[in-house]
Amino acid sequence: MAEADTRRRTRGSGGGAARRAERTAVSVETARYIERNIPNFEILNEEALEIIETNAETILEEIGVAFVNNPAALERWREAGADVMGERVRIPRGLARKLCSTAPSRIIQHARNPERAVEIGGRSLVLAPVYGPPFVHDAMGGRRYATMADFEKFVKLGYMSKWLHHSGGTVCEPTDIPVNKRHLDMLMAHMTLSDKPFMGSVTEPSRAQDSVEMCEILFGKEFVQTNTVMTSLININSPMTFDDVMMGALEVYAQNNQACIVSPFIVGGAMAPVSVMGTLTQVLAEVMAGIAYSQLVRPGAPVIFGAFVTSIDMNSGAPTFGTPEASQITYGAGQLARRMNLPYRSAGSFTGSKLPDAQAAYETANSLNMGLLSGVNFMLHACGWLEGGLVASFEKFVMDADQLGALHKMAQGIATDEDAQAMGAIAEVGPGGHYLGCAHTQANFKSAFWRSEVFDFKPYETWSEEGARDTMALATERVQRLIDTYQQPALDPGIHEALTEYVSKKKASMPDAFM
């Protein structure tokens, strides 16, 4: 608490107004990030893991990876001892793994509300919403291009969702704002409409720098340089290509001590081999090269081992989700990440369905449970994903966010203490009785079972009288209820004014660009 109190005293100038705002603000309940009390599912034996690790080193040494349009990166690799020919970098066996060893095994990402800081690594699981869709969907308006109003609505829903620990990043792409300026509005929304942790911009290195500078206003410059206040998604152009835009953003964040998720973008059969072992080998090679490069930029820079994996439908060419092969790769990648002692990002509420229907439910359930059991530490896309990531759905957002509560419950494991053994209750009820009124039930009924905030468990007659609403209708109602009860979390007026001024000056300094 001393650290948090110091932050409050040093980073703003709102004084009495800020304290009054804090006293009158309504606090929204958010569950602490998950700490697993259940074992990880390990699908690969020692021999298989050693084969993958050996083959990944062979890829790096003999085939190499491409760092395109980035002379500074090539020079860093050359100085580190890699063989650089053109833009192809061949990394001697063992070098990448050695460089990766300086990355921390756990990351504390701070939030502007200190009580909502999260730990990423070890046995933890941090849940963050959908990222990147250009379209949104709801029951009233259907499928349409996303706007800034949609973005702000998702940030509010994320803030109001108990089981969601993180505000995320580009929860949808607001197409009504110029491309070169929308990152400023998105960051402003995360910083002011929520007090949960958030992600930075990666679409251009200068936008990553803007993200750092806005965080320096929000948290204080010294605090940002010595603590992690952002995670950011750095995708690798699989197979084995590291472009200058993503690497430029990584360079900015690494230099400023901010966390990067180094993540291959794998569609099996298109961007990686069709076999599970082949894909895992390529994933490991790409991640090692990317994380190693972050450590060349700044040894000790916080990073997360990422794996976004799906397969391809060989008839249509469309990506598929919730499949057995994707689960096998996600389980295996988790084992590889743990052997490198790095935090792990993967899984989400994945589905290729166009609506929050039965297909969406099956694929999402498979994907979420896979993430829980594979040891994922940071789960991006945990709620709201639809249509292969092209769409962020308001109804699916609240359906998925509700189901994240089931992950919390499952992760707790099974209590074995005297109260959990319930021998007193069994003796009290005896043969032929019931447990509804016994002392043990009365003492535990409020917390014994996880309860959905969306699903309908009423008798048929009651359900019919209330309009025979399906899950989509119930979710639509919940979206509106959450938005109607939303209250903005308090923020020091001085900080808010400084952020507003920064965004205004940045926008005025450049013409609008939509490409």
C-alpha cells in the first residue's frame, strides 16, 4: 500500500477535487486474477519436447528468420553473433535461448487503481477482452463497421464485468476516427472510462511512443520507467518474418520497460505445417527469435511467450476454431513456455460462427477450457470474439464474460478441509432426508455454487410467461442493464486535463489519414 500511496501523492495535482471524486465514486466489483489450484494438462512427453526444442534450434541456425526493413535490428543481431545475410538472420544454436533467459518469469502490470494490478506468470491467469475486430454486432443493429462510440461501450462493459481483469486494447477498430489518430482516442477511453490495466498501440512505432507518453501522464514518468503499466501485442508474420512495424513497436516498449506479447499468428496449413509437431516447432523458433530480440534491445525487458493458433478448413480456406488440433498445439506450447520459464499467452473465446449461436457456444467452451488447462497466464480475446475475429459482439461479450466466472470456480480446485468434507451435514440429515435446511447448507449456500448472471433456470411456465426469451435476448438485456448502471471511475482532474491536452495537441499536429 505504501507504493500505491506514493503514486497517488506524486502523479497528479487534483488535490481536494480528486479526493472528493474518489469518495463519491461507486466501486465496481472485480474478481482478483485467477491463481490455479489445479494441475496443467501436459500432452507431450519429455522425448517429444526435446525433439521440438532441437528442431527449433535447427530452424534458427540453418533456415533463419527474416527481419525486414530494419537495418538496426540486423546490426543488433550481427553484434550478438548471428550470421546476417541480407535480411535473413541465422542464429547460432543456443544463442536465442541464452538471450531469452534474461526475461522475467513473472510480470506485475499496474493499473491506475492499484487494487486492480495483475500478475502475469506462474500459476496466474489474467483475462482480457477481444482485440482487433473492424466490425461489431448486436441484436438491434446487426453487423456493421465499428465506431468510437462502440469502442467506448465495450470499455464500459469490460469495466463492469466482474470476472474480467483487464480492459484490453483494440476491443474493436473505430473506423470513424482517422487511422493515425484513433490510438489516442482508444487509449483515452481505457484510461478514463475504466481503472483496469490496458494495452498500448502497436500499429506504428510512433503510436507506441504516444502510448508510453500518455502513461507517463497517467502514472508518472519515473513510475513508468521502473514498472510495467502496459502489455502490447506484437504479432510475428508467420512463417518466420519480423516486420519493421511490429519490431519498431517492440523496440519502443522494451526500451521503456513495458511488456510485449511476442506471438506468432498461426493458421495451420497456411502459415505453418499441418502437423501438430511441425507447428509447435515453428512456434517455438519464432517466439525464441522475437523474445531474444527484445532482450537485445533491453536485457530484462518484460515479455510474454505468445501462441495464437488455429487451423484451416481445407474446403473453404476459412480458419477454424475450437478444434482438437488447436487444443493440442495450445497444450504443447504451454509446456514449452514453462520450460523457458516465461509467462504464456494463448486461447480465448474463439469461434468462426457469425452469431452467438450453438456453434459459437461449443467452439468457445472448447477454447476457454483449453486455455484454463494449458497453463495460459494472459488470455486475450477472453470475451466478445465472433466470426473468426472479424466481429466484436456485444451480446457475446456479456455471455463470455459471464462464463469466465466458471473458469474462476474451476481453477479453485476442490476444497478438502473439514467444512468441505461435510460429515456433520451427512450425519444431521441421515438416510432419506434432504439437505436444503441443514446447518451446513445454510452456512454455505451463497458461495457453494457458481451462478450465471445471464442464463435462465426458471421452470418452463415462468420462462414462457416472461416472453420465452432465448440467451441472445437475455444477453441483450444484460448489456443494456450494465450500460445503464455504469458510473465512470474517479480520476484526478489534473491528470484528466493533461491527457486531454496531450491528445488535442497530437491530433492538431498532423492531418487526418485513413490509410
